[in-house]
Amino acid sequence: MPSLPFDAVLFDCDGVLVDSEPITNRVLAEMLGELGWQLSAQEAMRIFTGKAVRDETALIEAKTGFTVTPDWLAEFWQRRNAALDSELIEIAGAPVAVRALHRALDGRIACASGADRHKVRLQLEKVGLLDAFEGRIFSGHETPRSKPAPDVYLAAAAALGVDPARCAVVEDTVTGATAGVAAGATVFGYSPGDLGHSGPEALRAAGVAHVFSDMAQLPALLAAWPAVPA
């Protein structure tokens, strides 16, 4: 493929590389139901997609009267991970796009997620992409602030030795897009029209440079992008 105008590409994970949100939010809805907050998986997706459950404890406590404990979060992660390990599939076109960009950038790609590292690694391994990101996985659980703060993207760019302003970020939610924009990157919004991804208008309002709907087209989209000032 043609040379790219970016020094690195930083991918979100959930909803960009793997189709995890329906699974995660089904488990979350089940566990919230056990606490008395009855939600469908679709309703949970509307409320929680793009957010870390550990950052939404005040909302859960307000709706249920239950004080969210480390043990409850650990049980959620365990049940979620078991379901992901059993059911997870990739986002269509993501493996092809990742491999092409990995080759074009001599490995300067990273996965920068708001999720915990164990979940990210589990998911990348499940869809056969762990090797493409090995050593370049960054978790919002390990930065001072998670998305929508830019910390995880700034950490990824620093580890790759590149200026965030010369990075392309690939996101599918307003929360993540806000983080990428705040980091100074050029953000591309993946919005296929399915529940669990932010819509084009919301992504544009968050500051994304371009909205696209076919992950397989990402390498060509980035290659055709105008040169980024050095």
C-alpha cells in the first residue's frame, strides 16, 4: 500500500477491533438485574458503551442502592471474560486493516483501550490479533485518568516515540473520540450503524476528522489522507 502520512495508528479495542459490546452489556444487564435494576442488553449498551464500569459506580449505586465493591467488580469481570472467551468475534475487516497498517508502519501501531489489560489481551488473542499488538497494548486502568481524558493515547504515542499530532486514532464512541482529539491526534470515527457505536453526527461533534463505516477500507482511507505537518 502507499506510504502513510501518519507516524503511527492507535486503535481502540471494543467496537473497533472486536464486537464485544453486545456480550459485555448482556452480562452487565444480568448482574444489574440481580441488584434490582432491570435493563435489557440494548438499554445497557445505550448507557454504558464507551465507559468503564468501574467509573460508573455512582450511577449503579443511585439506581440500585447497592454499594459497588471490589468483589462485585471482580465477579463482573470474571463473568464477562468467560462470555467473551466463548462468544467473541472480530469486527468485520479489522484483521485485514490491522495487518496492512502493521506492515506499512513497520509495526508502529498500538491498541489503546479504556478496558483492563487482561480483557484487552484476552480479546486480541481470541480474534488472532495479539501478535500484531504485543508490547504495544495500553490500558486506561493503568493511567491517571481513563477516556475521555487523553492519557492512554498520550501513553501509547510516547511509548512508540511519536508525536501524538502525527498519530491517527481509530475510535467508535464519543468518549473515545474525545480522548483522541484531546491528545492532539487525527481521529477517524468508525460508525457502521449498529447499536453500540456512536452515530456519525455525534462523532463529528466530538471532533473526529472523518467518519467511515467499513473497517476494511481504513488503510486506503489513511493512505489518501493529506500530509500531516511535521
